[in-house]
Amino acid sequence: MHCWWLSAIAAHIHQHHNGRSNIRFLLQDHNQIDALIFGMKPARYPINTNVTLSGAIMNTKSLASALRIYFRGTFSKVINKVRPGILPFFLLLNRVRASQGWVLVLGGAHCRMVVEDLASAGYKVFLLDATPERNNWKFASGTQVIDVYDLANISDIVKIARRLGCNAVLQQSDDFLIPSFAAVNNQLDTNARFSDVAVAASTNKEVMRRRLAAAGMSVPWWSIVENDDDLDDLPLPAIIKPRYGQGSSGVAYVETLDAAKAARAFIQRELDQDSCVYEEFLPDRQFDIEGIIQDGTAHVHLVTEESYADDLPNFNRPSWYLHAPRAPSDLESEILRETHAALAACDFRSGAFHLELKFKDGIAYTIDTANRLGADFFRFTKLVSGIDTVHAYLQLLTGQPLELEVLPRPPGQQILRFYNHTDRPNHSEIQTLARSFAKSRGISLTERGEILELTGEEKRLREFLERVYQGIPPQRPATLKSIRKQSAAGLQVVV
């Protein structure tokens, strides 16, 4: 719900309050305006424009908070309507304040944070999207309407990049944009190269699994399911997931044959896919691995432990993320070994990567990977390690040298993101528990809507999780029983 006159008022108030000018800062991060005018924390997540006053009151214990939520949603509706008219003002404003050159961003549905990060660093961001006013409009210095998913438009995108003097284009975490992203960068004057194999493995779960198996890696038992008869006699429990797509849409945990058939029918009906993937369910801990690759050399920036236990049988909402946990050396070695081997098997040679793995009997198994950034994980990479992944990503694509550690040492403090959804039976008790930890255990707490973001010693954060789950760990620990010594042929491994 941002507009120029609110920006000006906020800047004026803040200037007189502090006795110095902060106009540039406030206009650079519009989320701070919300914090100043409405007394709310900066918004990192979408605003609900359909909220009613009665609904806001029911979902919060504070009348003042309810009013802020209601008016914020109401004003956002108005701004959404007038946004096209004020867009040119923001484009001009962002150009004036930028001190760096142009960066071209393919603006799919998942790129806001990259655009915001680049703009905050002083870059002029040119946003290409079929509807550029929909996302990131207030951070861009230029926009053009173009269907970035249509490969027929690649030559036009390359021409725009060259006209702006951009040696590479960026995108954040949209699997469906990887083909366009790879095709454009392969035509620009950069050393970054994306193979057909890497693109296919990023967008097709069957291709990824076949590449891993062909490289001699152990993979969860899987099969392509085309009809209900194919599900007969397959071991359960299991995971049913689409062959194509991104995120967890259509992914389901099933324990019975009827549930497996229902999951297959959903993928066919809602996602318009004639077949799906059956995958063995791995019961132990799950980790996300983030980093970048330059000339076949992988740099791991962040390891995150995650859980979806509360949302089963679906995987639409995470339960929690623990960023940069301290792992025993054997566990860390197994995570890195599996990561490097999987990247080599899928021929990832350049760009960013996001990889998900789970453990079974002490062995790590890759369950998904893509040649792109992983959602908003780069924000937490910077918080826990100091590495600016977006800047490194840009350096990599523009051919600049990188000097990064293979895996930064975990900091003295970790970050736990706990998703305290309002439909949890003990939602209020968990919120109270988090606040008590902030007061008595040296934990820093930030509440971002339904997300509780706790920063502190890992011991205290895991104590919080144990208290939430009444003393029962939400996931079984991964005890390493054996370590497979396996070379990652075709990929240089930094050690």
C-alpha cells in the first residue's frame, strides 16, 4: 500500500525526528514506510487485501493491530488500482537514486526479493514480465511487457540485454523460467553456460532421477505411474509427486492405496499431467543446500534443516527451517559429498543451485534439485554467514572472479523460522512460548505474520522445538552408519 506522497511524508517526519535526512533510505526500502507510519514490522510477505474488519479482530487480540491490518488491506486495494498511473514516478525515482549499472531480471512469480536486493544495492533493475506492474514495480528502474516464459521471445530479451549493456540476466526461484534464463545467458557475452541436461534435470523429476542413477548414485526407489493399476503392490508409505513443476504443488505423503490413487487423480485433474512419480518415503532428517557454481566449481553457501511434519499428507506449508545448524563432521561430509555428486550428475556448470536431500540409514539421498536460487534462502545466507549471494550470483554470471569458502563455518547463532499458523490448536501457546524464550533464554524474536523468527544458540532453538512438540523431536536424527566414498566426476570439488 505504498505511494509517493506517503513516502514523502514518512521521509519528512523521519528527517525531523532524527535531525538528519533519511529520504534516500526511506525511498529505497518502502517496507520501512509501513513500519514508520503504521507501527508495523516491514512486510516480507504478501498483504491480504481481502481482509474484513471483523475478520481482523477475530484473528488478533489487539484492536489497534486489527485496525492496522484492516486499513492496510483496504489501502492496498486502492493502490493496486492506481498502480499503473504512478508506476512512471517510481521508475524515474529509482533511476535517479541508482549508482550502479543496469541488471536485467526475468520477473516471474518468485523474484521480488532479488529485485529488491539489487535495487537496495544501487543497481538499476530492468524488469521483464508479462505483467510487470504485478511484482516489484516499486523497485524497478525500467519495465517492459514480454512473456518471459515463451522461448520465442529469447532473441528480443537478448536484444534488450545488449541495449542496456547487461552481460547476463537474473531470475530468482522459478523452475518454469529456467529454460528462458538458460537460453538468454547462453547467448550473452559471459562464461556462464547452462546445458540442456541441466535445464531438463531442473524441470523434470524423471530426468533428474535417471541422471543420478546413471552416475551410480543411490536414489530413493521410484517409478512412473500412469494409471491406478501401476500403484498396485508398490510399497507404502510413499510420496506421490508431479513429473513436472516446482515447489510442493501436488506433492503428497500417502500411507494407503486409496490415498495414492487420490493423489494421482489430483495431479491429473488439477495439474493436467497424465502421469506422476511414485517415490519411496525417506523417514529421517531433510536438508536444503544453497550455493552457486562457477566453471563447474560448486560453492556451498548455506545448509538448512527443514520439516514439513505438521502439514502431512501435504507439503504446502513448512513446519520450520533451521538455518546453518552445526553438524558433526561426518554428517557435514556426507551432505557435501551428496551435493557435489548430484550437481555433477545433472551437469550443473554455472549459476545458482538449490538441492534438497533426505537421510535414510545414515545415507543422504537427493530428492530434488534445480539450477536456480532457492526461494528466499539467500536472505538468511547473508544473515548467518555474511555472504551476499545475490551479489555473488551477479558476479558469477558477469564473469567476475569469486573467492568463497566451500562451506562457511556456522556462526555462533543460528536462525529458526517457525511457521505458527493460526489454525494450529496451540497457536497462542506457541507464540507465548517464543516470547518467553526471547525474555529468558537470550533469543532474539521477530514476528512476521504467522512466522516466528528466532535467532540464538542452536541449543536454545532446538529446546524451543522440543517444547513445541511436547518433548518429542519432530524428526528422527540422522545417525551415520556408513559413508560412501564416491567421486563426483566432471565437477571440481573445492576442499
